[in-house]
Amino acid sequence: MTHPASDQTLRSRTSAPDTAPQTAAPAPYYLEAARQFRDAFGGRSRQWEHRKAESDPDFPKVIYIGARRFYRVADRIEYVRKLQERSAAKAAAKEARRRELAEAADTDNE
């Protein structure tokens, strides 16, 4: 009877070495439980999660496995990036409007 190759021999023939470079972003299939997802936003409530899912089109989509809710980690990271972009755009618009009003006030005073 022949025996299969040892695990070490099989691994050396079928996979890349363990020294492969690590990527910074998580793989798109990594999941986190809804509780972990909410904790990433400061321990928000389930109601907040529900409201954001209903009102924000960019909010990550929930994945149901049985009765449990999960989110993709990559989707959460992308959502945070979009929130930061929105915030920066809103701040830039507010600053432009402030400058515009200041210039208008300066021309009125002259």
C-alpha cells in the first residue's frame, strides 16, 4: 500500500513560499459580525445600523448567514473612505462659501 506524500512535501510542491508579500487591504471576502462592524463606528446600536442601511445608499450591504448578520471588511473600509471624501468636500464647500461672503462684505464696506 502506498502512503500519500507528507504534508511538508506536498506543501512545498503546491504552494508559494510563506515569504510572499502581504497586502495592506483585506481580501474582499473577509467577513465581520454585525457587532464588530458597529464597534468599528464607536459601538453604535442596531437601530443606527438599520437606519443607515435604509437611508444611505453607500452603506455596506448586510450578508445573512442563518440568522446572523455579517459585513465584508473591505466594504466597511470603502465606506469609511467615502465618508471622509464627503466630509472633505463639505468642508471645502463651506470654506468657499465663507470666503465668498467675506469678500462680499469687504466690497460692501468700501
